[in-house]
Amino acid sequence: QNKESGEPESKIPREDEEEEPVKHKEIKLRNYDPEDEELKKRKLPPAKPASVEDTVKEQLEAAKPEPIIDEVDLANLAPRKPDWDLKRDVSKKLEKLEKRTQRAIAELIRERLKGQEEELASAVGSAKQEGSDSD
């Protein structure tokens, strides 16, 4: 502390230091209505509120809920059977077997039809022979 004035030495300006001019910030008055002419020049024009309609419309569109499904498929709600994965894996092999089975059935039907035609032909032939004898 300085003995003469009682203030700490750091507050007393030194003689060898030059005082720099203090730069003031530009004052911008928005809400204050000054009476001084010099301050009236610094007053900003009143701000116009921004249009919020577009942003509100976008937010409302984004917040629209997705359409709710009216029909509920009970198969999707029911739990799957424990062997569903096995059926899925075997389905391709079953398709091949189904084709082979259909071919085999078609062959059997053709054979039976041929057999019936032969039986029918022999029955017709025997009927002709019996009918010719009685004349």
C-alpha cells in the first residue's frame, strides 16, 4: 500500500505508462426511447416479427400420425408355432416333390385310362361276338 494515500500500488497509475484511450462499444438502442438527440440517432428501427406460419405447417405435417390399420390379421398376432423355421427351410424341397408327385399321379391316371380302354374294347368286342352268335 502507498503510505501517502492509503491505496494499493496497483491502483495508482504509473508515470512511465501512457494511458490508452478506452474504446467504447457502439450502443444500439432497441427498447429504450432516448431523449438526447445524439442517442436518438443510435436507436434501431422496431423489429418486425418473422413469419412462423411455414415452420408451424411443417411441424404439423411432420407430427401427423401414420394411418392406423383397420383390419387386424390374426395370423400376425398369434405366436408362431415352434416348427415354423423348419417348414420355411423345407418348403423349396417340398415344391420339387410336389411336382414329381403330380407327374406320377398323371401317369397312373393315363395307365388306368389305357387299361379301361382295353377292357372297354374287349367288352365291346365280346358283346359283338355274343350278339352275332344269336342271329
